[in-house]
Amino acid sequence: MEVYKFGGASVHNANNIRQLAKIVSSAPRPLVVVISAMGKTTNALERIVDSYFFHNSDWLEELDKLRQYHYSIARELFEYGHGIFHILDSLFSRLKKQLHSQPSMNYDYDYDRIVHFGELLSTTIISHYLNDIGIKNIWIDALSVIKTDSNYRQANIDWDATKQLIQEKINFHGTDLYITQGFIASDHNSQPVTLGREGSDFSAAIFAWALDGDRMTVWKDVDGIYSADPRYYPGARRFDRLSYRETIELAYYGAKVIHPKTLKPLKDKSIPLHVRSFLFPDKGGTIITDFAQDLEPRMPVVIVKEQQTLISVSHLDGSFITEPDMELIFSLINRHKINNNVMQRSALSLSFCVDYHRVHLPSLIEALKRHFLVKYNTDLRLITIRHYDNETIKKMTAGKEVLLHQQSRSNAYFVVR
Ligand code: ADP
Ligand code: ASP
Ligand code: MG
């Protein structure tokens, strides 16, 4: 069996959904199709969570826009009076009911209870559309098959329970095609959880792993993995082949094209991953498997992470930063679920470069300030160059102020403004 995954961009309007139908209709069977929320729905839901959690009423207007967006796509795909409109009504009233209840004290818990609706909406529309045009499929609620702990917003998979549930529910009796959601799951109390932004790639890998898939294909708005984001670096070149190991590294340092957790379950079962273009399926793509050579062709790879904050902590009295200090700092970073990308230690300070988060980053900084002198710069960029050479370093740092620089045998990092 195979697993296909379609991201937000590949389902962001009716035309793209028709293109998805074309790809799925000629795909091998049995097949599981994992789909993200449509377009920028998750970003919109995040704005809704913020205004709900902080008690302002902006969410009403935002929710209305989201509703209009989904209904306008549905109106292009279905006839007036089609049953789908009732189903969408009931999903939106469930979401609205949630938003009319009191927020809890836990931002991440509320986040998951609201944000998971994006994937429910997209897969409901697409599953019905495919059935209507003769591509018969069964819709699976990912909450009922992917089980996790209660680490809301970044839940960890319970692999044994998940495998058992997926194998029970996705047994291909009476159908050869299932449609399900990426990014969302549920904990052992059946509360909705999410797996981290961009987590649909990871969900697809969980299904491929649990069902011993022969191959997983992610259909993107790019025709493979490039030596840099082709949207910003037109000179970037596509890799024909990458090893799992190399892809894990690229994803870990922030190449947005694939979620870093995707590779491990595939590697464990030697399931090849194909990255292909949903608009130009004939253009080939990148194949990722157990290749002996890490990347082909071999060249420097540039990975840029935006919205970075560089934090430096030291003692108010000028004493050394000790191991127990580091233990405290890392436990605070971990408790606030902030992603730490590079760090550097000197006698008197520890500097680290972290991802931005609207709620958790200010609260981490406040917590650090209770123990240390804290300085920070926001809106920075982290440039990682794998397999670096001088020419690429020069090109990427020209005209930039470098706030932190680190080099290992295979990677060079620059935190720049
Ligand atoms: P999905 O819709 O499946 O979630 P993403 O938007 O997460 O897809 O990933 C595709 C995007 O990743 C592309 O539009 C591209 O701009 C970006 N990207 C960043 N780095 C790379 C890279 N090295 N190779 C290809 N695409 C990249
Ligand atoms: N919809 C989620 C997000 O935008 C998951 C994904 O697209 O992979 O992060
Ligand atoms: Mg993505």
C-alpha cells in the first residue's frame, strides 16, 4: 500500500482540489491520503485562539472569514442544497460552541481544541467531493487512530496503541482508499491534540509506518528538495536522491519543505519517501531512502530560519555560568516548549537562538529574568550552511551583521540581522 500527503497549498482552492482528484484517481491502490488544512487556515485558527484566550472578540470576524472561505470552495465543488453544507454548518457550530465556552488556564490545551478543526473541514469537503465524482473512499477521523500523550500542541505518539488502532480501522475491507487528516490526533482522554506546525508530513509517515507502506509521496508546490528554498534562491538545484540521514539533518535545521519527525518512522521500515509537485507531476522529484551517498548531486545546502530570537543570559554579579545554571536554563526552555536552534557558551554568559512564539517566548524571558540578567534581540535570521564552502558563506553573509557564528565539520551557522 502507499500513502499520499497533500499540504495546505495543494488544497487551497477548488482548482487544486480538482487536481488532487486527478492525481488520486490514477494513483496505485490500496492508498491512504493524508490532507492538511486548506491554505492558511491553521494561521487563521491560531489568530482565533489568541483572541479567544486573551478575551478579545476579534475571533468573531476571523471565524466569519474562515467560514466564507470554506463555503466558497464548497460552492465551487458541490451543487446548491448538497448535504455537505449541513455537515459544514455542524462543524462550524461545534467550533463556535467551543469559542463561547470559558478558556482554560492552559493555552496549549485550548489551542488544540480549536486548531484541529482546520483539518476536519478540509478532509470532510475533499472526501465528499471525491465520492461524488466516483472516487469512492472512506473518511477516517485521525483522532480515533493516532494516540498521543497530553503534551498539547506538540504531542508525542503512543506508537503501540496507534499501530493497533490504525491496523484495525484501516483494513481495506470494502474499500481501497481512505482519506484522513494530517497534524491532528487525540490523547488517552480523547482530547484533541496537534503534532506541531507543519506536522501533516509526520502524520503521513505514521500511517505508512503502521501499515508497512511500500512508499510515501508528499505532493508539494515544489517538485522536490532543493539546495536552498527555490522561492527565494532561484539558483538552487534539486536533489534527485537524498539519504534519510541527510534529509533528517536538513529538516532539523529548518528546511521547511519536510517536517523533521517524518523521516524516523520511514527509515525504521525502509519506506522510500518521494517529494513531488502536485501541479507538475511529470517533473519527477526527490527520492529519499537508504542511499549510501548522502546527497546527489553533492553541493552546499542553505537553510534559512526566520523570526529568530537570540537570548544571552549571565549572572547579575558577574560570576561564571555553571553547569547547574545551564540545567536551569534548559529546563526553562523545555518547560516553555521553545525550540532552541544553536547555542554558545562563554565563561560569563550563555547565548542561544530560539524560534519565536507569541505567548511562550515572552513568558520564557520573564522566567529567565527571575534568575539571570537577560538580553535579547528579536527578528533575526538563522542561516545554516551544510557542506559549506567559502564561496557560499561569503554569498550568504554579505552585507549582514553577524551576531553569532559557529562552525562544525559539516555545518556553518550564522545568526544575522
Ligand atoms: P506543505 O503544503 O506540504 O506543507 P510546505 O509549504 O510546508 O508544503 O513546503 C513547501 C515549501 O517549502 C515550498 O513552497 C518552498 O518554498 C519551501 N522550501 C524551503 N526550503 C526548501 C528546499 N530546500 N527545497 C524545496 N522547498 C523548500
Ligand atoms: N495545517 C498544519 C499547519 O499549517 C499542518 C500542516 O500543514 O502540515 O501547520
Ligand atoms: Mg508543510
